[in-house]
Amino acid sequence: MNLNLKEHSNLPNGLFGKLFWNIFSTYLVIFLILGILSLLEIRPIDFNGEPTYGIMGLVSALLMAPLIALSTAFAIWLMVIFGNLVMKLFVK
């Protein structure tokens, strides 16, 4: 089996943006559901250790979605960059 890794060692353009928007769209659905449950006072949103219900629970859930997506996308982006550097060390 002949693997040619040189053609796969380049990163796509706009990788961080693609990661962020894909992760954000997933988290937005989850946090929107949690925010609606908080708005209906079924499940609280824990913000700074305090349970938050109502409209503040919905707002805090919608504000947490991009922050968590940003941190997750940054962590994945760093792992991809590191993995690409390691792969380029072995591909000559």
C-alpha cells in the first residue's frame, strides 16, 4: 500500500472559521433547547454556580453558545495544527 501523505499534509483555507461555524450551529441548537427549558422553568441554567430561570436563563444560554463554541473550535484547531506539524516531520 503506497500512501502519499504530501498531498494530504496541507491545511484547508479558513479552517478555524469552518470549525467554529460547524460547532456553533450544533451548540446553538442545544443551548436554544436548554434556554427554552429554562424559560419554561423546567431546567435551570447554572451561571456562576447560581440556577437561572426565565428570560435571563434564555439569554445566558444563548450567550454561552458562542463562547463555548469558540473555545472548543480553538482547542480542535490547535490539535489539528499540532498533528499537521508532527505529520510534516515524518513526511519528507
